[in-house]
Amino acid sequence: MSKETKKLINDIENEEISVTQALRRSLPISKQHQDRSFTEWLNKELNGYDDWRDIPEYRTVTGELVAFSQYHQADIPLDAPYIDNILKELKMPHSTMLIEELVEKNKRFIVMKHPGFSDKEFVDKNFHTEGYLDFRLKFNSNQAVQILGFITNKLLNKLNSLPLISDPIEEKKETFIKKNKDAIMITIVTGTVIGFLLLMPVVSDAANYVEEMTVKLWNRISNIIP
């Protein structure tokens, strides 16, 4: 798992970024892994679903069917026996950013246009005498919050399951160290010895002291660099 992925997971778990920000930061990761299905899902969540048939089940909300009554000049709940319960369910096609905005602006209820009433024949047959317009579904905003939570959990599960991809920069660094182990050790030891010589007073046993410290330093570096 790359450093970017670990940082992203940490930011998501600590709720330091929004769902939309998490999805956006996941896009380059999905492309790095060449995971087309992951990339496609990210784009749909970020941009919204154009086709109602593509909207996943976890985006389903249930609520109260309402319509604007020309007679009453107000939204009227529609609870007639001929209204199928299926019309009281909808799948939210919106982008995650729009869902987040709806949740922020509507603390209790969200009202969205109902595509099930695009059938003019159905509307004319059942509602023409009442003068109903603008059919919508009114539902508790907590359902939108739950949708965002589901998306977040699904994203976290996906990020945690990604296979390990080696970092080319880290690989080059490790290769360089292995190939130049002796040169690196000599450089470090030489610099340290020079430092000792500059700091130490000129005494008779200075050479022995330097030799002893050089051996100790060499052994320590040998244990650090494989």
C-alpha cells in the first residue's frame, strides 16, 4: 500500500475530509492500479448517475409522495389507494457533492422530483381533476446521510483491499544503497573521524581513540545498512 493510500485512509477514518474529497483523491490511486471498475464507480459517484437503471440499490430512499395543488396552492401528500408503494421509493442519482449540499441545507427533509410521474397518461387519468403539478418525493435527510456513509465504507474497503504496488522512488533508493554500501559507509566514517579530530584536543593517545571509535562506528553502520 502506497503512502498516498495510507494517508487517504487515515484522513477518511478521522473524518478530516468529505466523501467527495475522498472519492477525488482515490481517482489517481485507482488509475495507478489500472482498476477500471473502481475508476468507473468513482466517476459515477462523483458525477452522478445518468441512467436510472445504473443507480445502485444503496442509493434507495423511501418517503412521502407529494404534489403541488393548484387549488390549495400548497404541497399536498398523495396517499390514494391506487398509488403503488413502489412510487414511494426512489434511487438518488445525484453526485455525492450535491447529496452533501442537500444534507447541509435540509436538516430534516429532502424533496426531489419524481421521475415515475413522467407518464402523462397516468397523471391525466388519476390527477387531472385535482390540478396536481410537480410530483415529488419527500424523505428524511438521514437517509441521504446513510447513503454517504455507505459510500464511505465501500471506498474504505476497496482501498484496504488494493494489492501492494512498489514505489519506484523507494526502489531506486534501496538499489542505490545496496550497490553503494561500502562507499556510503566510508563516507560516513570518514566524515565522523574528521569531526572527532577537529573536536578532540591533541593528546598522545588520540590516534588510538580515533581508531577505536572508527571500528565501533563501522560495526554500527554495518548493522543498519543490509
